[in-house]
Amino acid sequence: MKRGLAALAAVALLASIGTAVLVWRLSSDSDPHLPEISAYSHGELTRVGPYRVCEVLDPTDCVVPASQGELPVSGRHPVQLSVPQEVAKAPWVLLRAFEDGDRVEEFRPASRLAVTIPTVDPQLGRLRGIAVQLPTLVRDQDGNEFPVPHAEWSVRTTWDQPAE
């Protein structure tokens, strides 16, 4: 009886150690969770992780997954952009690229989780893509401060039909 209990305890101990090692290996090999943005228009949805993510305190230390979403659009239906809490809790920038120029809009921390984006601008033409950026202020050798994105998400639009 004692021998059976000892063998059972040894098996339980080895199984516990094996499980702990497996959990440690799986968690150390996996990439950290990178937030995704989503863009929706007329029944089409795309979710995309960041194109580039850099260290906040060192914007030259980057990981570049190079993810880029693609969303079919038309002139009749706007794009509904959603950003996760992880992005919205910081100041963030929305860049809208049109045929004839860009529009940039800045959002304060915790002020917006979603934005409606028209696909056609009367002055700038069709929407070609959108980017969400998290800026960091950097200082150059002359002491000038300016924002540099430390994270960026990108969605390209595709047009199957003429703008309406």
C-alpha cells in the first residue's frame, strides 16, 4: 500500500513539474498581445494588428509585423473605424489619405473608441487608406520637440466601382 502511494505521489509530482515547464515554454515563446483596430463598411470588416510597434522611450527600437488591412469601399457607405481601449487610453492620431491630400485628426486620451469616416471628400477625392498612430514626443539635438509615432496601424481601401 505504501509503495503504491509513493508511486502515485511521484507520478503526480512529475506531472505537475511537466505541466509547469510546458506552460512556461508556451508563454515565453508567444508574442505579446498586440492590439487590433477594426474597420467596417457596407457589410465588410477587416481587423488588423499593428504595422509597426516601437518602444515608447526609444522609437528606434521597433518590431515591424508589417500588417496592413484591406477594406472594399464605395462612395455610398462610410467606414466605421474602431480602436481598442489599449489604443484609446492614450492620445492617438487618425490619418486619412485621400487621392489629393491627407486629413489628420487628433484625439485626447479616453475620448473616442470609434470614428465614422466618409469615403469621399469633396475637396480631396476618394479615400485611399487610413492609419492610426500613437505619438511620442521626441527631442532632437537642437532641443526641438516633435511627435513621432511609436505604433501604427494601417488599412488600405479598395474601390470596385466608380465614386458616387
